[in-house]
Amino acid sequence: MSMNRRAFLKTTGAGLMAAAFPLSLVKLAFGGEGSIPDFTFGYISDAHIQQIKGTRFVRNWDMGLIRAVREANLLTPRPDFFMFGGDLAQLGKKEELDHGLEIMSNLRGKVRYVMGEHDYYLDLGKYWQEKLGPPYYSFDHKGVHFVVLNSILTYDKWTYETWPTPMDRMLAMARLDNPKGSPFMVGDEQIAWLKKDLAKINGNTPVVVFSHSPIQKIFKPWNFWTQDAEKVQALLKPFEKATVIYGHVHQIQYNQIDNITFQAVMATAWPWPYPETYSQLANAFPKITVPMNRADPFFERDATGWQFVDVKSGRSAMHYQLPDNQNRTVMFDAATGKPQDVKYQDDSMRIPPQTHF
Ligand SMILES: [Fe+2]
Ligand SMILES: [Fe+2]
């Protein structure tokens, strides 16, 4: 089915059309398998809205989010819903969350939120929850079971006993390369909840998990890492189609571990570089099983943007909308059993730096 779709894209040039008109969803003539209809949702993540002083905020981060919201509002037909993937704020301040939510309020459609560590470690998620509700929950949509996890928790001792002030704790978790940080985890309470939640779901129902940190272990020094990832993966094992979509890494990233497809979303704020584990060193863990098509980490707006997701027969095709590069699609290939880039980029695909705003 997927091969047919790819062949169809090639022969009809629909892929080119999609690239030329990124704001309209090109609906292909493929219905869902059985009772699972196809649908689309939008995904915006890692805005890192940062207060300078009073009503002054870092303009670049504001503009990244504003642009994503504006472009998402132009999508037609409308996506069924939107997700925000966490790190709405930079240092968890009320002012930052309020300002970020004000920008997000312009987004037309239902929006659900994932908690990021930047939203959490100042007041331990108090204000975020006041505005947005519980940090983990599940919902069903058109035959797909969706789960939102709060994956950025860590050891109680680190959280409650290590830091003289809440801001010290926040700053310790806010950097990429910080030896004073602590590995992220979902925690036993949520894992027990997830076990119960998934017990009701039939094994051939597609399951999509949204988390902020990757539910796989990529690179511990940068906290591209969830300490108890295997416990969550084990609960997803019985499902024929399981996908984990995560933010936090600020880059296009995809992987397949057993039956679980992993897809990262981009940030609207800035791209992170690639961890050294991608070099496939013998001691790197895990081995990335799918060769990845990389954006340029030395190009400051490459790999920033937002994305929409086509759920086709319960599999997610991720459409990355990059301001400074050609749009990219990563979709599950049934023939290889892995997510793959539809079109690899080379230098000719680069859009020269330009003024966006
Ligand atoms: Fe982030
Ligand atoms: Fe994060």
C-alpha cells in the first residue's frame, strides 16, 4: 500500500505539487484500512518563549511561534486538531507561559498540550496545569488511541532536595549540555496509569504516544533520554501499530525499535546539533536503525519549523515545514517496516537565507 502510494507520488508528480503548495493538504485517493479513516493533525513544538524584562520577550522565539500559528491557520482543509509538544516557556515563568498561550490562542482549532521541562522545573508545573489541565491523559480520535505523557520528571531527591531556589533548579535543567541535570523519566505512577489505560485497547488499534523527551535512549549527556523508556516501550509491544511522537530534540529524527516507530518534531525556536551517537560509534546506544537525512546544524534556521501529520491507515506520515529548506516528508514504509524520508535533500534544495518577518 505504501509502495503504491510512493509510486503514485512519483508518476503523477503529486509529490512535487505538495512541495510547491505546502499550505494545502494534498489529499490522495487512498482510504483508510478497514475502519480506520485517514485524517490530519498539526504539531507545533518547543517555542521557548523567553521574557527579557516586563513585556519584552526574545523576538526570534516569538516570531518562530507566530509564523507557525499563521501558517497552520492557512491549512486547508483544516487539520482535525493540533498538538503543542512542550517547552512553551524558556524558564517556566508565568509571564512566558501567558505570552506563549496568547500567541497560541490565535491558532484556529482544538489544541492539546504536552509538558516540557522548561515549562515544569520552576514551579513544578503548577501554573502550566492551572492553565492547561492534567499533564498526562489519553483520548480517542477516528479509531486511533492517543496518549499524552509527561516524560520530563526525574528523581524526587534531585527535584526536591538539591537546589537552593526553584530558579536554580530550572536553570540546571534548561541547558543542553549540563552535568548538573538529571535524566528524564515517566515514573512509576504514570506507567501504572498507562498500563491500565492501554489494557482497554485492542491490539490492532493504532496507538500514538505524545511525549516531550524521546521515549528511547539517544544521548544521555544532553538528556535526549528517558531513563525508564523501556518500561513504556514494553507496554506498547502488544500493538501492531505504535508511534511515539516527541519534541525536545529540536531536529528531524526518526527511528524504529521493534514495532514502535519514533518521530521527532522540530522546534519553532532553534535547532539543536546532532548528538555524537549518530556517528554509529561502537559504544553508541541505541544503534539508530534507520539512516537519517540531516538538516544542516550550522545553519541557524535549518530544522526549525512546524509540522503536520497525516495519519494514514493508523501510520503517521510527518510533513516537516521548514522556513529555510524544502519541506520534508517522513513516512512509514510498509515494505521495509521503517519510517523513511520520501525525498533526500541536497544543497540544491536549500532556500537561501531570507528575511521572514
Ligand atoms: Fe526545547
Ligand atoms: Fe525540552
